[in-house]
Amino acid sequence: SQTIHQWPATLVQPVGSPLSLECTVEGTSNPNLYWYRQAAGRGLQLLFYSVGIGQISSEVPQNLSASRPQDRQFILSSKKLLLSDSGFYLCAWSVGSGMGQFFGPGTRLTVL
Amino acid sequence: DAKTTQPNSMESNEEEPVHLPCNHSTISGTDYIHWYRQLPSQGPEYVIHGLTSNVNNRMASLAIAEDRKSSTLILHRATLRDAAVYYCILRANSGGYQKVTFGIGTKLQVIP
């Protein structure tokens, strides 16, 4: 069966510090991968998606970046965090057309 | 992307059926209707999806209007564990990457 892992579960970082969040998927090949952010009391905002290794598309301009060094690994990064980067970060995967997305447990990031 | 409209919140008594509505008047012929739910501090969980016909699974039923401009997620017997935010989204059957927009959803409260 397929599983998706995210770490860390929670993170507190000072403004201006770097960020690296990792997501890995097991049990499937060539998935589509996604990074979402959810601010408190808000819906999910799609940040990045990837249809293959090294293929990253950004949905919104921001100081975050994403990379996909391996088929089932998706990394979210920032060189300098802003206060507005605080939120709940979710990684998700999907395969095929019209099928569901499956989400990881999320990382709660607080930037102070 | 075609949008969906849901009530912000609903209440249900425990062990009673719940009907969660969703309007999607601009749905295209190739859009699947997906439902997810998100428990507090967790990532969204896939619930069910359908295209034209009504669908049933172990979690819920999905009733799709004949014109496909609306749908209803049916929880046959609400339990306290069903208290969550329910998202209705549309997903194009176009292969590969699937961009979706998660709105605010419907916050379901289950009253003991």
C-alpha cells in the first residue's frame, strides 16, 4: 500500500532562517507531487506541483522553492523565512487522471 | 478552474444522517467531483469521488444531480469522529497533473 511521510511534524524557526521540509512517498511510481500551505482558518493554497523528477511548477510567487531530486521525494525550501510563511504545510501525491489526492500528515511551521 | 460553493458550517446530531451540499454550476463534462475531509491538525483525507452516477463506499455516499451542477455527500450515521471540515472540489480528467482549488469547505459539528 502507498504511504506518504513528512517531516518534521512541527518546526519553530526565526525570521530570516532557512527552511527545508521533506516529503517522501512509498508504494507508487512516478506520482504527481504537490505542496500546499494552509493558514489558520483558511483553505489550502497550492504552492508547487511536480509531474516528474526535476519538473517543478510554481503556483504563486513567494520566497519558497521546491525540488524533486528523486521520483518519490519532494522538498520545500526557503533561504530566508518571513513571518508570513507560518502555516500548516501539506504534501500530497496523486496518480492517473481524475483520481484522488492523498495527503501527508503535514508540518506545522511557526516563524517568530 | 471551475469553482464550488458550500455552506460554511453545518450541525448534525450523532447517529443521524448528514447531507452536505455542494454547488458547481460551471462544472465541465470532464470534471470529476471529489470530496475530502480534514480533521483538526491533520491533512485532508480522501472520502469519495464520482463523475455522473451516484457512488457508495465504506465512508459515505455521493449523490450527483442529473445536470451535474450540484452534489451531496451523505454520511449515513454521523459519529463524533465525523466532525471535520468537508471539501468539495472538481478535478479535470485530463491526465497527468491535476490542479485543484480547495476552498474553505463546510465545517461539520456533530452534537452528542
